[in-house]
Amino acid sequence: MNERQIEDLDHECEGIELLDDAADSSTIDADPISSLEHANFQHRQAVDRWFSTFLTSTVRRAKIGRLRLARSLSPYVRGVTIWPVLVVYIVVVAGLFILASMLPFDFSWLPWIIRIGLMGAGMLTPVIPFALSLVILRDARKEPGELKAQLEKTTLEYEEARKLHLTNCEDLEKANANLRIARLQVKLFRRNQAESQRSTRATLTELSQFTASLRWRHLTGETWEGYLEQIFLKHGYKVERTKVTGDQGVDLIVSHGRIRLAVQAKGYAGSVGNKAVQEVVAGRIYYQCTHSAVITNSSFTKSAQELAEKTNCILIDGSRIGRLHSHGLKHMVS
């Protein structure tokens, strides 16, 4: 893939966000993901090789500069005793430290950790050039032939390290391009997957709603309970089913925030009487719920409505199932 194709792919994926891997990960094809992981691994290896050769070539170049300086100083220091120079250097540095300590500077306002850091930096400042000077003087006191051979050897090592570094630079560019392509391919794959999932979910939702609108009026027993359970789950409520026998007049317990609703589901062909209201009100107390409701796909008798009004029991008949579908328990339970 050339640079123009990469730019076209990047432009096509502009603004696309990656989906969460945890969301429906079982449907993700492993090929784009494994390709991205492989590209990441190659990129990390290329970065490690680049850094290693960069460090090596930098060290070799610094050594060449040091040896060239030593060769320039060689005619002046060969055969000369070094220790008087070192003694003078130490005396001068010590004198500078004493002079600095006598200056009227007050650093007591600085935190102790900063003062220690400044003292350490002040001590290292003369030590580093001192150690470097010793190394340069050591090389300068060598024989000219030995110094020349060492310089030529270091120059060859530097050239080899530089060529290897250039090769690793090309490998790093290729790894960057491959990683970029892999990321864009994953973006495209997940975008297509998300569109496919949204389309499938929309189709299933429409089909489910259409099927439910045809059959919910004819549901009875546990089938009606399951249908109501799915409605509550769709709105994000927590639903518990009671045991089939000995349920104390409660089929479902719906929880949402502080609300705990005891529901008796009545899939009836005729009208629901006040017995259902009596049972669910008693069941609300038994299950320690805050509200009670009877939900049916038919209608309620007048006596059931009067009892529900006195006991604060919520009645949802067939005419309100559509509102339950669209709004859940909103405006029905307070």
C-alpha cells in the first residue's frame, strides 16, 4: 500500500471512534485485531533497534572527537608529568569552593532537598570535566601509531553503526506505516461491524415490536409474565421472578432506584376482579415492596378499580400497555 492509499484510507476513517473491545467481542473477527497486535509488536521492535543503534553511533562519534582532541594534544603532553597539573587543578577548584562559601548568599529560604541538589550539582561540575580531562590526557600520552590505529578502528565502528542506524530508520518508517494501516483497517472493520450491528438490532426491534403488537392481547399465564419482564428489562429495570407456587399473589418484583414494585401479571380474556388487587397488596407487604400493581392485557371490573384506589394499587389495563411499552413506569409510579 503506497502513501496515497494510506492517506485515502485515513481520510475515509476520519472522525471514526473505535468501539469498546468488551462490547460484543465474541462477534469480532480475529484477523484485524491480530494484524494490529502484530504491527504493534513490529513497531516496538523497530523502536528498540533504532534507539540502540542511535545510542551506539552517538557514543562512537563522541569517542572519535575525544581521540582527535587527544591526538592534537599529544605533541605537548607526551613525556610530561601530569600530577602537577592535577594538583593545580584541585587547588584551584578547592579555592573556588572556599570563595563561593564566603560570598554573602543566603539560601536558607530554599527547601532542603533543593539545597542538597544544588550542592551536588556544584560538586559534580568540576568532577566531570576533571574525569574527562584524565581520559583525554591518558589517550594523548599513547604512542602516535597506537593512537592512530585506535582512531581508525573507532571511525570504522562509527560508520558501521551509522549505516545500521540508517537501516533501522527505514525499518521504523515501514513499521510506522504498517501500524497506521493496521489501525485504520481496525477502524474500518469496527465501523462496518457497528453499522451491521445497529442495522440488525433495529430490524430485530422492529420485528419484535410488530410481533408483540399482534400477539400480546392473547398471551396468558407465564407467557404474559415473560412478555412484561422483557418490557421492564428494555427500560433498564431490574426484574425478579417469584416462585411458581406460593408466590403470595406476586409474579414479578421490579426494582428501579428506591422503587420496588410488586406486580401481578394477569393475562385474561375477561375482566380482572378485585381478588387480584387483594392478593398483590398483601404480596407487597410480604415482599417488602414500596408499590403494588396489577397489569393485564384486558380490563378491570369497577370493584377492582375502587379497591385499587383505596389501597393505592396501580392498575394497568390493555389500553395502557402501549404507554408501558414506550415510557415504562414513568408517570405511573412516583
